[in-house]
Amino acid sequence: MNLLAGIIKHPLARRLLIGALTLGLGSAILTPQFNPFTRYASQGIVASSIVWNEVIEFKRAYLEATYANDGWPQDLAEFTPPPGDRHISVVSPQANRLLINIQDSDDMGDLAGTQIILDYRPGSTEFDCSPGEPPIPTRYLPSSCQVTEDGGWAEPEIIADLRWLSILCAVVVLICMVLLLLRHPLLSPVQARPGNLLRVPVAQLPKLDRLLRLMGRRKSTLLAAGVSEADWQRALAYAQAEREERVAPLALRLGAQCQLSSGWALPGHVYEWRFTADLPVSLDRCLVYLPPRDVRDDLLVQHLRGVQTGLDVMLVLAAEDSLALADYCTDAANFYVAVDEASQSEWLLGKRPVEVLLRLLAAQLKVTRISPYQTRGGVVRSGSFFGRAQLLARVLNREPANYLVVGGRQLGKSSLLKAVQRRLLEHPHIACHYISLRDHRLAPRLALQFGLPAETSLEQVIDHIVAHQAGKRLFLLIDEADLFFRDEAQNGYRQLSTLRALSEEGRCWFMLAGFWDLYATAVLDYQSPLRNFGEVLTIGGLEADACRELATVPLHHLRLGFASNALVDEVVQASGQRANLVAIICQECLDALQPGERAIERRHLQMALASAAVQDALAGWGRLSHDPDACRLDRIVVYHTACHGQTSLLELVALFEAQQLPVDMDALNRALSRLVLAFVLRRENSLYRFAIPLFALQFEPAELQLFLRQELQAGMPASRAVDGGSRG
């Protein structure tokens, strides 16, 4: 069977096999005298009638001689028919017996050289005949001559020949049926490559199932294609279900919530799907349209043209593949996505239905509509969070403790807190809650989030939360806490003292995230209750491997990618491994792609690096503090670094002394610490350089000296230390 399947796969071998079978069978039936397998039998059949005519002539002559002599004559020569163009010779070795020898020539076919024995029955007109030596083929003997050695009648050889002929025909028919099955347009591609099973149009799955059962190949084909029996049965049920029953199984495969949506001027039904946070693209919800089976393609497109979906993507599950619908949906100007029947099968049978959806979205929508990159706010989708493995391990692989997460804006503090929350969401012994503060009112914010009056005290809020957590330990993640710490510094740290007391009592643990105010309160202020309150986790650049994954994995979901690994390395290097900057650069590369382009090339990357979005992401460094003098000192440090490519504390002191300006060493050290914490500078021994290579490109060399001179001429106040916005 494997050899036959191999021959069938080769077109030339297949044609030769079919031609040989056709020629052989056709010539055997229509022109047997020219077929090498049937030529001798065909000549024998023609010669047999001649031989038996001559035998009958001899039998008649010898019967007349027997009647004339009242017995078998002693000499048969005088009774022998006159010689002529004879094909047999006759001798009588004994009384009442004739040996008939058939001429040994090619035109006698398979009769040539054989012998017939005729035994006369005295007192009758009959002869018994039997094969001689060599024997005549029994199929040429009359039925009255075919006598077995024991005296019984033998089966005519022609009957045996007919039996073998029927068996041969049955085998040929069976081979033809196998050939037709193997060449079936549904079965052949699946047998050649079992993976093609996933792309068989869903309406044809029941027919394919019957063919596989007929061939006895169903179980092995499913196994080779990686399709489970349960998924196959569900797909068959889907193919035979009513139209309205098809939406729920597709949503179930994605883990999406499905509900009917009303108020649409469309024939058929519209549903709304809400996706989980695991979907690796920016698509929280979409619409699913199920048109009636009998609607024409052109009318369906007209209906869609007249519908406004806003910014929602609409999946269209057509009853059958429609070229008009496919052409309309591939127009990037709309938000329609056609889900063809082959994709529905892959959706139901494949191991990764999410990838099927993403491939359809990427092929028919502008990629920026479903961008896999999150460039604003903390990362909420687990599929978009990369790296920070060591920081996560320090938090998750220990008993609950307090942590202070410090770092500049857009470096990943919120993403880290939300990653911790996702991982502790189902923890059996810890209740983890995330709060984004954004102002100084911690207790009211907590109270409102948990359904309590805003005036509830912090201790009462914690007691209420603990009472409703079924014995779990409470872990609060407090984000955007800088304003809170600034207010605490101005008011004697009243609430911070409460936080410390709650933690020491074991009633609650905290993970606080912020920038300079948190850092100054926890590290620089000796009197702060946050000093030694918890472990300080500094957020800096992302790991290099994690940056590469951030740049490539989301693109892979959409079957896109960079043209070379060198371009990926260039993104990592240019971004200084700053996570959100990697995402912004990749997002801008997607914006630069033209319709039909699937690979990001150097020209796309160059456009992205020079884009306004990247420049905007680098802005804001001049306002890292609420203190104007601290900001001015930050700008002086940055301009001096941009002029010389690097700076140091000694060089900055020399710069101020050359301008005859007073130098506050504490303020200068704070400025350097603030810029390092904001990921503007990085420290290498005693030298400071830009943490992000792109950062230096935003300055015009001819303007740098002017900017630096202006900031220096503004002067630094000598009467007080510049503390950057926190108590010194």
C-alpha cells in the first residue's frame, strides 16, 4: 500500500501506471491476438475449431470402417480421409483407440504439439476422449470429453478461467477504487500531509470523516495531525449544527465571554465577545456577525457598508467562502474581518486558536488597530510582560514582606506591581490588592475602593479588608505614591507611621511604588518611618534577552518580524533596554509598514527612531522635581553630559567654580542620583553617561553650549541646599 501510495504521488509514474493498465486490459479484450499475455490463447481458440472439424472427419471415417468390417479394422490406412492441408495426424496404437497429434506450429497457439486420445465404445457411435501426452488444454475439450481419471466429470477449464477472470476484474476494480479514493480532492491532501486536516473547510468535515472511516485511516490521520478525538467530534457537531449554535463554541475556544447584541440593522444575529487579559493584542472586545445562509454575497457586503461599528472590530462568519466579502474585509479602511470556513476548522481543531484569530486580524486590519505593544500605563496583559524575573522571584518566592519599588516614569513600576498581582491572584493564603493612588489621600482611596465611607480611618479599612479575606494574609500594592510621600513629609509622616505599625503587627504588608519622593523618603530622610521599612527594589533597564523577546514575540503572534536579528539588537541598544521605549519603537515600526509588508527593515526602523513618539518618550527629564532649582541643576548636568559625552562630580564642580557659582555638593549629588534613578544617566565608576543612546540625539550640538550657558547664568542659590523636592 505504501509503494502504491508512493507511485500515486508521482505524476509521471501515475500516468504510466494508468496507461499500462488501460492498454493491457483493453488489448486483452478487444485485440487479444496482439496482447503478449493472451496471444497464444487467442490463437488456440481459433485453431481448436479447425482441429475438431478434422477430428470429426476422422471419427466419421473410422465409424464407417467399423460398421463395414463388423469391428475395428486392422488397417486404417485405407479408411483414412484423403490427405490435404491437415493440422493433425492420427495413429491407432491398439484396437478401438486413436491418438490424435496436433501439429506443432506457432499458428496453433497453445494447442501446438499436444495430443488427444479417442477411445471407441464398441456397439455404439460414441468415442470417449481424454488428454494425451502432452495433454491438450482441457478448456478445448467438449464437455462430453472432460472425464476425470476416476470416471467423474471434471469442471470445464473455461469455467475456472472465467472464475480467475472475474477475480482479476474484481482486483482491478478494487485498485481503481483505491486510486479514486486516494486521489479524492478531500482525502488526497490530508493523506499527503496530515496537517492539512486543520484547513479543510468546516462544511466538508463530515464527508471527510466518512472517507477516513471507509479507508480505515481515521484514527491514524487524527493522531498524525495532532487532533484529539474530542476536538474532532466537537468540530463535526459544529459543522452539522444550526447557524445560531456556532458562535458559542468559537468563543469557548478563546475563553471569551459571549452574549447576544441587539439593535443592529443587519439580517441574522450579532454577538459581543469580551476577551480575557491574556490576549496578546490590544483588543478587549469585538463583535461577531452571523449572517443568514441564503443572503447573497453582494447583498451581504451592501449591508456591511451601511453599518457603523464605531471602533469595534467585527468578525463575519460567512456560511461559505465569499470572494466579495473577503475583498471587502481586506480593505484596511474598515474594521471587518472575514472568518472563512478553513479558518473555522483550524480554530476548532488546532492547539492554538488564539493564533488563528490573530492571523486573521493581522491579515485584514491595520496592525496598529490591534497593536500587540502597550506603550502607555502598566502592562495588564500577561502576554505583554517580559523580563523582571529576578525582581519577581525576590517578591514571590519569599514570605510576605514590605517592598519599596523606585524608578523613573515609564520604566515598569506599575507593570511589575500588576505582574505580582496576577501571580498572587489565586494564591491560597495571600489576598493581594492593587491601588493606584495618584494623590496624597491613601485612606479615603482605600476606603472607597472597598465600599467604605471616605472618612474611614486607615486602621479600620485594613480591619475591614482582613475580615473579608477568609483568613488570608493581606498584601497591598500601592502605585503612584509620590504625592502621598510628599504630603507625609510635610505633615510628620502620620499615615506612614500607621503603615509601619500595621506591618509590624503582621496585619498587612505593603509594596509601595514611586519615584523621587519615595526614594528620598526611604533612603535620604533619616527620620522617615520608611527608612528600613522594606526592601528597596530599583527599576532600571530590562534584561537584554527580555528586550529581544519584547521586540519579537508580539510580532510573531501576528506573523510579522524584523528582517534580521541585527535590527533587533539595534532596537535594544538604541533604547538603552528601557522597556516602554522598546515597545514604542516597535509600535512606530508597525506604523511605518506599508500594506502587504510583513518584515520590518532598516528603513522602517530609521523612521521609527526619528518619530515624534520616540522623542516624546524621551522628554520630561527637565521636570523631574517640583523644585525649580533642582530642575535647573538637572538640566545643567544633562547639557554638560551632552556636550562632552560624559560627566563626573569633579567636572561639574569645576564647571561651577569656573563660572564663580556656589556649589552645594549635597544638591549636586542628589541631582546625579535623581537622573540615574530616572534612567537618564547611568553610572560607570565615577563617570556618568546617558543611559539611552537615543537621548543624546535630541540635542543640536550648536545649541548645547547656549542652553548650558543660559542655565548657568540663571545661577544657583547659595543660601539653601537644593534637595530636589524632599526634606534634606
